[in-house]
Amino acid sequence: MPIGDEGQATPLVAMIVFVAGLVALGLARLGGDAVDQARASTAADAAALAGAAEGRTGANQLAVRNGAELVSFRQLGSDVIVVVRLGDASARARARVTGQGPPGRQENNWPSPTLPP
């Protein structure tokens, strides 16, 4: 064995472990950002639908229930546009007020289910 070759693997292994740790931390951060963006998008969708049905108050309540903050609420004709913020992520969603309930709905009561014979 040549002189001076002993212990050469230790610094190499330490460097590989260090780099792998940095990569893992970076991936975890990206994953967390993706989750925050998905949650913000869900909160925006829910807030827009609530805003179309109940106005700004409904949109704000649903945004808060989803852990977000209602940043913007606009009603343009029959469209409602909301922007919410959840942590560092923000999302925008649009819903349309149709003025119609589900098919078969009468006098604010859901129809009784019909069972097959």
C-alpha cells in the first residue's frame, strides 16, 4: 500500500453525505412550497364558490376555514374573482353566479331520493 493513501475515503464519504443532505433539504423545501400552493388553490376555489353563493362574507369565512386570508374579492357581473394568501403562496379563482340550484330542487328543499325497484 502506498504511503499517504490511508484515510482518503473518509473525507470523500463526508462530502457525499453533506451534499446529499443539502439536496434533501432543498427537495423538502420545494415539496413544502408545492403543498402550500395546492392548499392556497383549494382555499381560493372554495372561497370563490362561497362568494358566488353568499358574497364577500361567505368567501372570507371559507378562506379562513381553509387556513387562508382573503386578499381580494371582486364581483364583475355574474363572475366572482378572489385572491387568497396562505403562508407565502397565493392563488386566484373565479366562480360564476348562475342563479340556478341543482336540477330537481324545489322551494329550497332537496327532492326525496328515489330508490330503484
